Amino acid sequence: MNDILKLTAIEISKKYQTKELSCSEVTKAFLDRISATNTELNSFVSISEKTALETAKIVDEKIAKSQRLALLEGVPIAIKDNMCTSGVATTCSSKMLANFVPSYDATVIEKIRNNNMPILGKTNMDEFAMGSSTETSFFGSTKNPWNTNTVPGGSSGGSAVAISALQAPLALGSDTGGSIRQPASFCGIVGMKPTYGVVSRYGLIAFASSLDQIGPFSKNIDDSAALLSVISGYDHKDSTSQPNIDTDFTKISSQKEIKIGLPKEFFANLDPKVKELYQDTISILSKEGIIFEETELPSLEQGISTYYIVAPAEASSNLARFDGVRYGYRNQEAKSLVDMMELSRSEGFGAEVKRRILIGTYVLSSGYYDAYYKKAQQVRTIMKNDFQKAFSKYDLLLSPTTPTPPFSFGEKSNPLEMYMNDIMTIPANLAGIPALSMPFGKSNNLPMGIHLMGNLLEDQKLFSIAKKIEQILGFNIQNPYWEK
């Protein structure tokens, strides 16, 4: 095993400064790893070897001249395939966009390029980010490197696997209802969803616009904080972008007393082994001086039902643009414009995407809007208020990231079973608050993540407390696949 692959992003940066490593050497090591493992894992849908090495050469020239590198400059990165990348196919893992090549960069891609971070390739995902297992991808399922018979989670499964299998030191994902944090839990890594608006959504192909947020995957907390610092900031091209925020999330602070709330609403849904692991972890952290209290947030019980009204409604609106007329898949045998649109959408979208479009169209239709969509938005407001009350008493809220360990392929064929897997993660999206998943142990030799939720725009505080928990628990993400 190449020792470069085991380095964290911060460690790679330091070795550039001391000239122990070149960017070309590091980039080539990860490209070779992708080449050796991607056939089995199917984590990447495209690999950008030429442009990655070209970027690495620019960084090496700066290193040779002893020029100071910016934060994470030259550290390779993998990108979820729903972020527009100029000149590179951006497919959302869908037949509908299988041949779509954007003419512009998403804001996050622009920031990555400006920071000279070699883009290794685009990662596999659930189609249009709709799923919790990466099984709905048009390009086939991605496998979990901890056990290739189990799913890596979703929808950002490819990005999570890229970190867990040492194919990349950093990756970007998008999170609409847990799509960063749930696969981070299943793959034994760190995944973070920032406060809504901290990272620009411009160029992110939308699923549910009021819920979507781009965030980092990494091996540890420090790397995630550094990557968020690179990609965050106000963007006039995104009307929901947060102005006047401090974008340096690497300033880890300490506080003498940490008080964390444990929402009772999540306890009943836990697998018994996960519950035992969770309680043991709370006991360990309590001995280190962290104060825990059970608390009630009644609206959390409505999280799943609220989400599966709001998200499909917004999806049905956002996906209306894919009609076969301007771009994307087009049926070539239709006899009329209406037939062409109907056939293009029927053939271009997969089953889960169609299901959510149908639900969304229904709840937005005349006669049902007030009964469903408006009511869901009212519950969402109540949920935000519940969180605000909780954060007036607690620094963070904590739960497991998922109610069960990673499951086998095809195990959750019932869509409702699959939806319940996101029961802990969905409320953070509905409220717009920051949340992250970090490893805290294993169940049946498979990793489990602990889920931390913070108050609005307190992303840095979330990282600081997560860093302390990371130091106490000391979970090693190394998995059997590292030796392959």
C-alpha cells in the first residue's frame, strides 16, 4: 500500500511545504489507486487524469519556487457528479443527462480550480440524488469497501467510498436529507452538511432547492473544516447565499463546559446493537466532562412525512426542465412534440425519480396544495422553532447518524423502508442547521456514525466540539479494503 494514500489532506499540504512530496506524485498515486479499485467499487463515473496532472504541474512549479501555497492548494479531490464542471460530463448518474457536458463551472468547482486542487473525477450517486444507497444510479451500484456486499449509503455514495477506499483524500457531496452524512456513517468517515447558504448552490443540479447543500467528506474533522473554508462564502449568483460570514472554519476553539441534548424522539427507532453502542459512547464522553441531557423536540416525529412532501414537490418543479427539448436524453422515434416529451421523460428517468415527481406533482396540484405542501411548510416552521429552543439550552444535539448499520444490496426494496433510514438526518435539512457525521465505532464489523447538529451559522462551534469528541473516541477508519 502506497503510504501517500493514508495521509490526511492537511498532512499532504505540510509535505508540499517541506518539499517531501510533489503534487504530481500525490495526484498520480490517487489516480493509480482509482484505476486499480474502481472496477470493483464503481465509485467514479468518470476520471479526469489529464486535467488533474496538468493542475498538479502548476502546483509543483510553485513548490519549486518555494512560493507559499494556499490552504489545501494541490490536494486532490473527487466531485459528486451533480456539480456542473465545464467540459466534463455531469450526469447526475441518470440516463437523462448521460451525455450532458456543461459550458460553465459551479461556484464550488470554480473555487476548487482557483485553489489549484486537482480534480480526480466525478463520483457515482443515486440518480438526481434521490436515494439512500447509490442503488438507483444509471451506471450501477457503488460498493462499500468495508464489505462489498453492503451499500455505501447515498445519495453521495461514490464520494464517501472515494475517501474510505483511499481513492481521494477529499471529496464533495450534496446533502438534501442526509446524503452526505448517511454515507459518511456507512463508510466510516467524516461528512458535513453546512448551514444552508454557507456554500453556494450555483451550478449544483437541483433536487430540492430549499434543502440542498454542498459539503465536504474527509478522513477527519480538521480536513473537513479546511475544505469547507475553501468552498464557502457569499455568492451573488445564489440568492440564498449567506452574506457576511466568517469563512475560516479551521479556527478550532475550546470551551470549558459542553452541554449536549439527546432527542428522545430518535431512541425508539434504533437497532438494539446500535443503541448499545450509542449508550456506551455517551458514557465514555460523560467521563471526559461532557454533559448530556435527554430532551424533547416533538416536531422531529413529523420529519420524514414533512420531508417527503417538501422534497418531492420541489423536485417535480426542478426536474420539469428535463423535457428532451433543450438538452438531455431525447427519444428519436416520437411522432409529435408531446409524444417526444412524454417518451423522453419516461425513458430518461429511473423508477425512484419518477416516483418522487409523481408525489410532488400531486401535492402541488389544485385542491391538495393547502392540505399537503402548505401544511408541511407550517410543520417545518414549528421544527425550526423547536431547534431554536433546544439550542438556547444546549451547544449541540446528538444521536446516531442512522438507525441501523449498512444494509445489503436489495434489502430495502420497499421505498418506505429506505426512506426511514434518513430519520435522524432529515430534520437538519428542514431547519437549515449545520450537522455532521463522524465515526464512533462498529456494529457487526461495519462502521457507525454519530450525528451532531448545531445552531444556525455555528458551523465552527460544531467543528470544535466534534474535534474534541474525535480526540476522545479515537476511532480508526482503516478498513480491510486498505490492503487491496
